[in-house]
Amino acid sequence: MLRRKRITTVHPFLRLFTTVNPPATLEFNSSLQRLRVRPTHHHLEQFLSSLYNYPTNHSSQTYATFFHACALLHRLDIGQDIHNHMLFHNPNAAQELYTINHLVNMYAKCGNLECARQLFDQMPHRNIVSWTSLISGYAQYGRTNQCFSLFSSMLAHYRPNDFSYASVFSVCDSSRGRQVHAVALKTGFDTCVYVGNGLIAMYSRNSSMDGCDEAWKVFNVMEFLNLVSWNTMIAWFQMRGQGDKAMGFFSVMHRYSLGFNRATLVSVLSSLFGMDEIDFSWGLQGCFQLHCVSVKTGFILDVGIVTALLKAYSILGGELRDCYKLFLEMSGSQDLVLWTEIIVAFSERDPTKAIILFGQLRREGLSLDSYAFSIALKACAGLVTDRNALMVHCEVIKSGFMDTVVLGNALIHAYARCGSISQAKQVFEEMRYRDIISWNSMLKAYALHGKANEALRLFRKMDVKPDATTFVSLLSACSHAGRVEEGIKIFDAMFEKHGIVPQLDHYACIVDIVGRAGHFFQAEKIIKEMPMLPDYVVWSAFLGACRKHRESGLAQIVASRLKELDPENSLAYVLMSNVHCSANSFNEAGHLRKQMRRLGVKKQPGLSWTEVGGLVHEFASGGLQHPDRKAIYTNLEDFVKELKHSGYIPETTSSLHDIEDEQKEEQLYYHSEKLALIYALQDASKSPSSCSAIKIIKNIRICLDCHNFMKLSSKLIEREIIVRDSNRFHHFKNGVCSCNDYW
């Protein structure tokens, strides 16, 4: 009776140990066998149930089997109670090496490393299994120092086995890994496939610290290779940005029928878009080949493979419809990761569709994480208004993620890109925790909206150490506001006060600052004294300054540099053509256009977008594709007449064709941002109470004539007009622009 009473206080299930029922022996042995072969939580419970009618004096083998199952299933709670039961009912078993090894292993695998170490230290006798069990536990939970120390201590008593080598390699850094590698060579274990795989993984993980490709050397000398060996090498190539080698390895595996698995395909697919210099054409071809292999082998039914394929197609510039088709083919098996990846694919190229998909994801009932929300906010940043950003913001608050720094940063970016700088500021000020990205995001927001004073004040309040991105934002703010002296001081202070070496982005900013202010000699001097070769961005900043001040001779030299760096980019041709047209050198401009056609260089068409009635409308110059073009033309004609009475004079120098002034004026009227404004005003006339700002996005820089047009329009209609061009925001209000006509 006393025994039964004690047992019930240990664990509810342990009452089963107290009842003797010999006929249940068969059932007990059956449950025990299932635990040995393939333990599950269900089998574990069945085994406990079968103990009701079995004698309480169990063998050490039975306890060992039980501890082994608990280790595999991570059932520390039951394992601890069985440990107590063993100590009470069969203390002799607790002294047997076989049982104690399983007990140490159970505690180690379940994460109770302190208890495992205590048992290990109390063992009167140990063998290689005892040492390896604790070493593997330390490795599993990332206890690098303890793992390496215990492995070193073991060498005085036992020769390591392949499992102990593999365990210690999994947590070693380069220095310790080399030491263990030397031991493996001395003991002859370097030829073991498991040790070799561990070595490849260790050197791959620490490859940035090694001067040579040790992982490749180990792979080459291994006598026997298995799938893990090949997968580890492919993963190594992926980490190093060597997609061509990863693809080559996979081709060899496929050619010689070596077999592959899910991990192989995911690594190879990831390597295609992880290269330092991506060859998009080659990458898409490889992606298509892997897609075919996936279909033939049935891996296309695996949601992880489809996610990797979708991501590869998206990053490599594949068609969005192909990505969407892949996504739809997984209907019924789409998990949160796949949903997030399809939203990522659309977020930059079709943000409206991305938001629609995000709405569908919310209705799926999946539990959204912070990454899903951050991607939705990234899509919002590409839209005209902040309507969708506000919607996602509400969902973030409802889901309890408001204190997540990543989402706070994403909200600042989204609101700023949608023209709502006040909302971005509010989010920043309400953040409980801020990191360097938070500060940089707000600085960049101020720069984008031409608020240099606010950016400089915020910089002085920073409570974290600034980084290189901080100074890009500050220099951009000074550039947009024409703050030359402050910009030069900030550039000089980067290294002198903050120890940050200026990089290409910083040089592009300072060249833009001094160049657009007309200090060409100083800009040229900065470029010549750069410690690295100027890139395309630096030269294009200088060319933009030449265009602004109509320095055709210097512009010609700079344009030639740009053509050398990127012959297929239209920027140099377009800016140089603008310089010629501004100087009435239309023949020169015509020669440039012919040269572009001959070389196959295509100019990016000027497009504008505005949101009306919850829908985004696109306008090209001329507006010929818009279904309401007739009404737009009529209203535009009337509006221009009214605007001329307010002082509007078309800036015909913005026209890039050698035609009569009257034709130039007419051509200017149909610029895409003007059409977008008229269409937005048409909708406003249906609801006269509307007084919110009209927001327009333009994919290239706004021209001088359109800038003047918007200024006067804002005064005429008594509404704010916000235009986001390729470079910055322009807030037009009461006939004045926030840029102070400096852009």
C-alpha cells in the first residue's frame, strides 16, 4: 500500500507500474517493440497504458528503451518521471552503464544539459557512448565552448568515433575546426563519409575566414561520397555566390544518376539568384531546367520546391504570370511562406496585385507573421496614396505587432513613399524601440521630401551610432535642398569625426551637391581624387548637373564615359539630347536619337499614375491609350485657358523637337502628369466636397514646364498637388513648390 501511494505522487501514469497482471505481458512487449522500431507520442502513451498489468520490477533494457523514446520525442516530462520510478523500483538499473548512457542522452537531447552533465560526472564508469552523448547534446544546443572542451578531455581516455567528430564539427569555428581536423587525420577518421561531411560543412560555414577552399579539398580526397556530401558542397557554392558551380555539380549528379532530394533542389535554385553578378538569361534557363526536373521527379508537389522556384523566377526577371501559375497549381497546399513569396514577386512590379493577394491571404485564416506584414507594406510603398498603407497599419496593430521594430521601419518607408511624411513622422515618434534602420528611414523620408532642416535636426538627436547609410540620407537631403556648405561639412566629417570611409554612393551625392550648384571645377576635382573608379551613378550625377546648367562641352565628355560603362542604358543619350535641345542644337539631338535606334537602345517612356475612385490609372504622354481621353482632352483645353489667365506661360525649351512654338506648346500640354491631374480633377468635380491632396507618381523627372504648370494649378484649384518623380517629392501648394524650384 505504501508503495502504491508513493507512485501516484510521482506521475499519474505511473499507477500502471503498480498492478500485476501477467496476461498483459504480450501487450506490454508489443508496445515495447513499437517504441524500439518507430516511437511516436501515441505509442508512448500506449506503452504507459500497457504497464497497468505488468510487474513493477522492469529490466534495465526496458528503461533504456523508454529513455531512448523520450529522447527522440523530446518528452522530458515523462523521462524525468520514469527516471524517478527507476530510482525507486530498480536502483540497480541506475548503476548500469547501458541504462545511464541512455539517460544522459535523454537529458542532453531534451535540452536539460545541466542534469545530463551532473549524471555524466557522477558515473563510476564511462565509455565512448557516454562521452559522445553529452558532446552531441552540447553541439545540438550550440554550446560551442563546452562541446569543444569535453571533446578535448575525451581524447585522454578514448579514441573519438565518427559521431563525436561530426558533432563537434557542427559547432566549431575555423581555428578549432582545423585542430579537430588534425586529430581526425591522425586517427584515420578523415576517410569516414560522416566525418568528411562534417568537415565540408564546417569549412563551408567558416569559408569567409579561410584563405583557401578547404571544403573543396576535403570533398576531392573523400573516398566515399553520399547525398549529404554532394548537398553540402552545393550549399557551399550557394553561400559563396557561385551558382554556376552549384548548377554544374547538380548536372553531374543528374547525369550519373546519383540521386537528389528536396534539399538539393532548394540549394541549386537559391544559388541561381544568389550570385554576385547575376546572369539573368542564364539563370532563367537554369530555373526552367530545374522546373522540368521537378515535374518529372514529382518534387513539384512539394510546397518548399514550388516556393524556391517561384522566388527564383521572380528575382531572375521571369514573367509574373508564370509565378502566379505556379502559385495557383499548389491550391490547397499553400502555406504562409508560399503566400508571402508570391506577394514579394508582385510587390515591386505590380504593387496593386500584391495588395489584392495580401487581402486574399488574410481571408485564408493563416496566422500572419511580421515578415508577411513587412512585404505588404513594401507593396504599399509603390502605390500612389497611403490608403492601403493605413489598412495594413490597422492590421499590424490588431495583430499585436506594433512594437516590432521591423514593421515600424517598414511603415515609415511606406508612408514616406506614399507622400504622407506627417504619418511617417508620427510612426517614428511613437516607436518604443528604434534601431539604426529606424533613424535612417526617417532621415531618408525627410530627404525624399526635401526637408533638409528636419533631417539635420533629427541627425543631431540620434542616440545610436550613424552608419554609411545615415550619411547617404543626409547628403541626399542637402542635395535636394541645395545646401552646399552643409553637404560639404557632412561629407568631410564622415571620416574625421565618425570613422566612416566614403563609398561610391557618398561620392555620387557630393558630386550632385556641388555640381547642381554650378561648381563644376570642384565636382570634377572630387571625381579625379576619388580613391576608387567612379561608377555609373557618379558620372550620371555629374551629367545631370551639366544638363541643368547647359554645359554642353563638359556634358559631351561625361556622356561618353557613361556610354562606355553601360552602352545599353538610355540615360546618357537622353540627358545629352536634352542638353542639345536646350541649346537649340536639334541636329545633334537628332543624331543621338538615330544612334540609339541603330544600337537598339530604348528610351524609358514617361508614365504617370494617379488613384481615382480606388483604382490606379496610368497615363502615357499623349494619353492615347486611356478610355476617357476625349473628355480629358476637352477638360485640359479649358483648364489651360483658365491657367493662362493666372499667368501660365508654356516653357517651350522643355520641348525636345525642332517644331514651331505653337506645336511645342500643344505637345507640352499632353505630358503624362498633366493628363493625370486633369483626370483627378474630373473625378473631384463629381464630389466638390473633396479637398484632399491630389497625388501623382511619375517614373522620370518632372520637366520645367510641368513643374510650373503644377505650381499655378495648385493655386487655381486651391488644393495641394503632390508629385513623386524618379528623384524626389514635390509638394505644390498655393502656387509654391516645396523644392523652392531647386531640383
